[in-house]
Amino acid sequence: MRIKRLMKCDVKYVRETATIRDACRAMVKNGIGCVLVENQDGELAGILTESDVVRCVAQGRTPDEPVRAEMTKKVITIDSSADVADAINLMVKKKIKKLVVMHNGRVVGMATATDILHLGDEIENELLMKLAHFFPIQRRSVAG
């Protein structure tokens, strides 16, 4: 299965001069765990994830800092034609949960570990176990 089949196309952006608080508001409003960050020329400059925000707060910095102060500048990307197995291997290798999906040098979507895990039976169990081991998910008990 190709990564483009499961990616989310509605990617949200903030400017690198926006505050972390503004970026958090965008994440909450859209029910997402990260926003892409663009520079003044509209080019991809980074990504701000929930983990970046937690690190910021834990280190005593204010959410009124500009996003560029806390964003991850090295954005890990994958081509839209790549296989889901390649995405899993890249996530595990880089220890990340989110991949920016590119096509012809342009951002076309976002794929997350959660998106992949939700595929369930559609991809090989071995690949799911590899990803689930790296990003443990809490199993829900079934009331009976």
C-alpha cells in the first residue's frame, strides 16, 4: 500500500513568527498533534509537534515565544509514492511519529504512526508489530 492512500491532505501551517500559543490553538481547533511552519517566503521551515510544546513548557519557557524558537527544523519527509513499509521503517529509524508527505518537491500531506496503526489488517502484521513496539499503544479492555 502506498503512503498517499492513508495520508491526511488537510495540513495546517503557521508562520514561524506566530507564537507557540497560537500554534497550540490551531492544533486544538483542528484536532491535530502538529502544525507545519512556514517562513516569510511561504517555504517549509519546520514542524511544531506536541512534543516540542511539552519540552518548551518543561524547560520553563513561555508559550508566547515565537514558533521558530521551539520548532523542529529538520523535517523528515517521504515521497507520496513510497510504500507504507518504507514509512514505518523511516519512523522507527528516525524515532518520529509524523512524516511530511511530498510530491514533486511540494508538501501534499501528513502521515502519522496513528494513521498507520489504524490500518490494522490492511498491512502486514509484522510491520504493525514493529511500529507498535516503538510507539506502544494502550490496549482498551472490552466491557463484557
